[in-house]
Amino acid sequence: MANPSTKRQPRIAASSYLNTAPLIWSFVNGSQRESVQLFTDTSPARCAEMLARDEVDAALVPVIEYQRIPGVAIVPDVCVGSRSAVRSVVVASKLNNLKKVKRVALDESSRTSVVLVKILFREFLGFEPEWETSQPNLKSMLTRADAALIIGDPAMKISRDQFRVFDLATLWHEYTGFGFVFAMWMARGANAAVVRAIGFTSARDEGLAHLDAIAVEYRERLSLSAEEIKDYLTRNIAFQMNEEMKRGLELYFDLAQKHKLIEQTKPLEFIT
């Protein structure tokens, strides 16, 4: 008798931030919309939890979780990253100099960026402020802290006239010369065969071919013009990891271990 689990649709999870939209458009609106069961009403941190608990076969996961979740491998050639400025992962403050910051409120929906901001302070700015975890409400965060880490769509809405906004990918690039990878599709090893059948690369390409439709969907949600949205998705976000970004990812993992933000590092393992 056939195993019923082999007949079910693959389960995948991803946040519905603008920066993930080209990666999931095919599964929501395009040629692969009937091929998977997609969970999108979730944060990046929750996606990692769903993968760790085997609630999904694959998830678009904050990259730091590769070093924390046992037995996972990476779907090759697809990512959410940036070669320089990312715009949607920022520290916002009323102070003009990060060296004057004494307390940072951290967006609880983030994991990769929390580690990144701690590395930036410890390794490159040479000191460590106090940290506190918070829901991503900038006004509330800055009543208790000098600066706030905000990711995703909320970061896109921050007024650059009211606050000094420090782009974390820009800072990383200035200090290291590398781009940065924020998230990648990952799967547990036992689910690799299921994941191979999902067209993550073709889904990305289909999404990038429909940026006009994505811009229409998100412009009211973010109060941005269609042109700004398409500019963000083509200039700020990189959906394919090049060699320079890969080297940046490996350095990020090494620094995370150096500063005891993860216990150990393991080499990148891709699903083939």
C-alpha cells in the first residue's frame, strides 16, 4: 500500500513581506499555485520554528537558523539578500551616531538581523549597548531605547525626515566589502526528495517577470509608488547569491560564533 504522505502537497512557509514577494508569487498567483500548500501568515522567526518542528517540508528561513536547526540543507541559487543597501533592515534612531547609542530595541520577528546588529556593534563599533526584545512598533520602541531594529515592510515605512536610519546591509558592506544574505529556502534532510520536486528557481524567475503585478498588490499596503517598489526589488534586493555574497555569509557565521551568538558553525550544504 502506498504511503498517503507521498501523495500530499508539499508544505512550504514564507513571510509575506515585499522582499519575499517575487519568491512566492508563482505559488500564490502563478503556474505553481496548485503545486504546494503555502503558509504566508507568519513571520520569518515563525517560519524557522515551523521548519524546526517538521510542520513544513521547506521554509524561507532567516539564514542564522541554518546554524541552529539540526539536519537542514539549503535550496541552492535562491535567496533574499542585498549587495549593498537593503532599505528594509534598518536601525532607526533620533541620534545621528550609533556610537552614542546605549540601548537598542530589537524587532522580535527577526533572527538573522538581531545577530547582525550585535556583530556590527561588538566587532566593528567596538562596544555593546543594552538590548531588549520588542514588538516592531517604532514609536513604542524608542520610548525605552535610543535605537530600534526594524525589518521588513515596517522598515520601509519609517520617515527618513523624522529619524536617522542606518541601513544594516550598507554598514555590513562598508565594514567587510561583502554583500549580505538574510534568508534562504531550507529543508530538513528527510524532506530533500520532496523539496527537489518544487521549482524554487523557476518560481523566483516567474515572480521577477511579474514585478508590475507585485507592485500593484503592495503599493497601497506600503504607501509607496509602483516605481519605488520595483526599484526596491531590482536595486536593493538580490534574489540570487553570488560568490561575494556567499563569502559574506560565511564571514557572518564565523563572526556569530566568535561573539558566541551561535555555538558552532557548519559548512554550507546545498540540496542537489
